[in-house]
Amino acid sequence: MALWEALWSEWLTPHFDLFVALSILDLSRDQITGNLETFDELLKFVNDLSGHLSLTRVLKNAEILFYQFENKITLVECEAEKENAKKVQEQECDDVIHNALMNGKRKEKAEPESALRN
């Protein structure tokens, strides 16, 4: 019953069921990678897990996996924001340099005209 409550309550995320599935695979990783070679063997193994898993352990691991995923997403977003800020700053510097060069060229063009007048 606790599994359905965790899934239906959408605890932590509406996609918590994916983290529960990932948790089961994570907790069974050694058995899956070490012994199972075909899809049929994997399917039989997963079906046989019913009633043999510690639900508390699965849910705790799912929560840990969710927070690890959330932290990685936050880091990626922060890095993207830093990169965007860096690009904006570079663009602003390029604009300043471009404007300074354009103003310098305008002054150069204006100076000969004023020299001719004198």
C-alpha cells in the first residue's frame, strides 16, 4: 500500500514512479549486469522481484536518486546561466569596442573637413 501512496501522491515530483523504477534497477544492478544476458532473462528477473524487495529501501533510494538528479539539473542550469551571462558580457564589450571604433572613424573623417576650413 505504501508504494501506491508514494506513486499516487506524486511525492517530490509527478514522475516519482520513474525514480522508483530506477531505484529498483539500481538496487538490482549487480544481479542484472552480472547474470542476465537476454531480454527474456531480464524480464523474468524483474517479474520475480515482486514480493522480494524492501519497499523502504526502494523508496529511500528513489528519494536519493531524485535529489541527485535535482542537484545535477540545478548545476546545469547554473552553468548555463553563467555561460549566458558571459556571452552577454562579451557582447556588451564587443559593442563598446565597436562603438568606440566607429566614433573614432567619425572623428577622423570630421577632422580633415575642419582642417580644410581653417
